[in-house]
Amino acid sequence: MRKNFNFSAGPAVLPEEVLLQAQKEMLDWNGTGVSIMELGHRGSEFKTIVEESEANLRELMNIPKNYRVLFISGGATHQFSMVPLNLYSAKKEADYIETGVWSKKAAAEAKHFGEVNVAAEVIKENGLFTVPPQSKWSLNPNADYVHYTPNETVEGIEFQWVPQTGKVPLVADMTSFILSRPVDVNQFGIIYAGAQKNMGQAGISVVIIRDDLIKDPIPGTPILYSYQITAEHHSLYNTPPTYSWYILNLVLRWMKQNGGVKKFAERNERRAMKLYQIIDKSKGFYLNTVHPDYRSWMNVVFNLETPELTQLFLDEAKKIGLKYLKGHRLVGGVRASLYNAMPDEGVNQLAEFMEEFAKRY
Amino acid sequence: MRKNFNFSAGPAVLPEEVLLQAQKEMLDWNGTGVSIMELGHRGSEFKTIVEESEANLRELMNIPKNYRVLFISGGATHQFSMVPLNLYSAKKEADYIETGVWSKKAAAEAKHFGEVNVAAEVIKENGLFTVPPQSKWSLNPNADYVHYTPNETVEGIEFQWVPQTGKVPLVADMTSFILSRPVDVNQFGIIYAGAQKNMGQAGISVVIIRDDLIKDPIPGTPILYSYQITAEHHSLYNTPPTYSWYILNLVLRWMKQNGGVKKFAERNERRAMKLYQIIDKSKGFYLNTVHPDYRSWMNVVFNLETPELTQLFLDEAKKIGLKYLKGHRLVGGVRASLYNAMPDEGVNQLAEFMEEFAKRY
């Protein structure tokens, strides 16, 4: 096993088994005599990856037949543009729920193409960040869609429930949420996610879209930003990021071999709660300011009393192989990202270190 | 050395040294204890790749200081949209030179955003495809830019000269041309290229753009399609395709270690001519229909008398390890892509096989 544990928020840790397989196959993939990186994307050989990856994701997420699975170059930021370009109707009205850095960025980009109504925002109550209940949201019943971000990677704010938007399609940026717990895909119009947190490496995204939402985009939409063109060409209109796609498939296979989403969800909850308990028992030595109902399983964010103490924590952690724990540049502090590929041993070592460090200072 | 030679037009062969290094570093890049795939893109560690790759490309291509080098997610098809979105002025007029499948696709996409004047087209003269001299082109002196494709990967049609467009910026899709021979960057407004032919693996492109062409794009341009935003953020506005970027840098390093562009150009010309000579001496057994002045160094395209004979050629070649020689689905026949990473031994074996096969049938 590797000596380091990588708590980076993304690009993030990958399963060691996946890396070992990629390493082994680097110069000869599946008896082709060539690397998967060198393989044409239109041949029968690469097709096996195209098909298996979709089948694996469908199985893991139990994706209904009336949803298409698209593999698209780039990450969530591409989707910030693609969603409005493809979902705005003539009236161009959308609701956005702003709960952190990423949902705000998504809303800001949509404003370039149409109207954005911020239907709800994160609030601070008794010193804790929380999201108002849906009954207090100002949802527009005629909106083209409602967009939200189930897990905010920067702030560590995560929904434990799914908004109910009736006939208005619900769009979710699941980049740091997908495959971390079961979801009922039927509740969503579009689910999108960059791969580099829970599904693989950077360079590729997954878009799960309900059939009826695939239609002509706004005129002047770049060809690769059309879900319709992408769907018609089975995600192969142009040369896709083949190696990222291959790694994505290896991760999905690994998840299937290791019990599937439900199993990972149990583990994810248990591991996050372990760290939150240490934080709560530390009597303010570690401080997390997210309401318990919205604490993230994937990104456990906390502060120490001073920037100097935070730096000392990060330095000492690094020395014992607990790496990339630094919080996002916008908020500082510490962020422990506990994606599926993080071994239990990493979380255990971090927990021990947190307790031991708190005792010392 | 590997037993197979990969003549795929792209994604294409990579240097064995590059693959071996990637393999070696798969689980521990540069002493970090993590894979490069798992490494955050904003850290000091990944920054070394960002900086080295730009420095390497600047050195290899002798890129002047008044040009920016951008690394952008996706391939040339993204640039088909980005070029017009960023270069069209209020009048929205551009000249396109149509010499094959790819330049036509570029022109078709530009039409979604403004006016396209096809200033010149490939023609057939005495049974051979050729490009009219520039004196016969209908260039618009007030065009926002002139776009051309120095090497058409599908048809194997390559310019041996650079159009002179005066004050009108010249834009070149160099996807299957870049680094195959020296170019004077000063003659271009924009050079763009997907990496997966001569520079690495799929998922990343390089855009070399003259300073004064970086400006506000057309309103409604998606944020990641703005050269300005990309340049301001040093190609790190969002999470880039980090692993593709890393492989790209390894290929650039390898080119420097192996003599640079001039050295590769000499080799590329010699190798292509070797195959064209066999074709020409075959008395019609192999048929290439491109005028000698426009024959591609990178993609040697030819036909055999019947589809059956072509298939037999491909099957027998494959048996002795000469793989992925099948022509593009739109034109059929045989296509031998001889990118920089193709070992001489591969070309020699193909040449021998072609001579031997022609004798037998």
C-alpha cells in the first residue's frame, strides 16, 4: 500500500488497484500491442470501453432507460454553460440555488445566456451555515429548470435531501457528490459531474440527461456544447479524451467489485462522522461552521484558532504522509476530502493525528 | 522495442520512452507519493509542468514573445468554434480555404457565428488533387481572418508553403502538422492543434495566439471558449486535463532530447518520400491522387485496385504488426500516418511490406 494519503479536493486520490492496472497496461492495452492512449476512438477496441463504461454507470446508479448517458470533454465549468445553452426555452428563465462557490459560479455563467432567479441562498443561523427549507424558497413555477449543487466542495455543505421541483426539471452539479451515495435518478432532469473527484481523473465529465430535455440548443451554441449533437453521435462527435474515459471505466469497475454505491455510502457516512465527532469533541480547537444537517460527507472542512496553528497542523500532517489537506484558497483552513478512493486507513490516521495534535496544542 | 507499429491517424503512436516514463511514475510522480492524475492543478508541483511545457514549446517552435501559449481542454473541433467566437469583429467576415474534410468542418462551424467566404478550394487537375496558387484565391482584404488547414489528415493533402495574408490574421489548424517541420510563427495570427497526433494524447490542445488578437469574444460566448479568460488565468481558469498536459510535456521533452523540430522534419520528409516512391514505382498498383506539391509528410494515403485487395493488404499488414493502416471511413483505402513518434523501423517495415505485397499480387 502507498505510504501517502491524498486528501486533495480534486484532482483527487484514485484507487491503488486502478493505478496499478493502468501502469501494467500502459504499453499494451488488452493485447493490442499499443497503449490505450494511442488507440483510435472509432475502432472496435475503444468501443468496448465506451460501452462498458456506460453499462457500469447505469448499473451503479440504476439509471432508467429514458435517460441518456453522455461523456463530454472538460469538467463542470463546461456544464455551467451547456446547461443554460441547452435548457433555456424562448423565455429563458432559470432558478438557481446558491449554496457556495460552485453554485454561484454556475449561476453567474447562466446569466450570460438568460434570466437567473436566485431562488434560495445559504444563510448563517446561530453561527452555522444552513440552507432554508424548500418551503421558503422562491421557486418560479415556469422556470426552464432549477439548478443546485448537492455538495459544495469548497465549503463542505451538502444536501441530505433532494429538492422537489414538480414539472420543472431539476439540474444537479454532482461533481463532488456523484457515486458517494445512492440517488434516485428519476428525480432529476440532468445530473452532471466532472470525473476528477469520485470517478477518475480530470478531462472528462458525465452528463445523465432525461430524453425529453435533449433538444435544439440556443442558436449560436458551439457544436460541442449541444447535448443533441453529443447524444446523436454517442459522445463521439469529435475525438474524446480517451485515456480519461478509460480511467473512468476502471474506477467504475472497481466500485462494482467493491460493493457498489450503497456500500460506499455507508462507509462515507461513517468516516465523515468520525471526523466531525472529533471536531465537535475538541471544544473549539477544531471549528466546523456548517449546520449538522448540511455537513458534507465528501469534504470535511474545519479551521484552527490561528493561521499559524493551521499551518503547523498542515506541516505536521504532511510529514506523516497526510497530504494536500490545505483548504481552498478562498476560505483557507483545512479540508479533508474523503472520496470513495480514500482508504479507511487514511481516515483513521487523520483522525488519530487530529486527536493527538489537539492534545499537544 | 515494441513489436507493433501503430499507423493510426490519431489518437496516434507515442514515443516508447514517454510511455515507459509515464508507466514508471504512475503511482509516484516526482517523489510526491501520488500519481500525477491525483495531483491538484493549483499546487506548486503541477505548476512545474505548466511552466516547463510552455517553455519547451516556445523553444521547439521559437515562439516570439508577443505570442501567448494557451493549453485548452478538448481538440481542434473546440477551436472550430473558438476561433470565430473570438476573432469575428462587428462585421463578422472570414475567409476559409477548403482543402479537405477538416477545413470544411471548420468553415461549417464558423457559419453559425458569422459570414464565411470560401476563398479557395482544392481542385482536381489531370486526376490529381491540388490547391490553386494564391494569386487565384478570392481573399477579402477586410476579412477578420483567413483560416486554413496546412495538413488535411483524411486526404493527405499538405501545404509546402504559407499563405501570405498581409494585415489579415492567418489562422492555421495544425493538428496533424505542428512540430512536423519548422514554421515561422510570425506569419500566423493563431496556430492551434489538438495534441493527439504529434504532441501527445487526446484531451488537450495548444493555441498559440498573437497578443493583439486576445480581446472580448462575441457576447454570449461560453466562459471557457474565451481566449481572453484563458490567457488571464494562464490556462487554469478551471481544472485542466492534467494528465494529458503531463504527457504533452513528456513528448516535448523527448523532441528536444532528439534533436528538435528541424531534425524531425528531415526525417519526416525522407520517410514520406520513401513511401511515395514505392507508390509511384508500383505502376498503379498503389495509387495516390495528390499532386506531388501537396503530398503530406504526415499522412500517406493510397488506394489499391479493389476494396478486396485493400482489405487483404490491411489484414496481411496487421499480421506482421503493421497496425491501424485503414483509411478514414469517408475515403477508404490505406492511410499510413508517420508522426514524429513513429520509429524509422516501422516505416522501413511498411516499405518492405508494400514492395513485397505488390510483387505477389
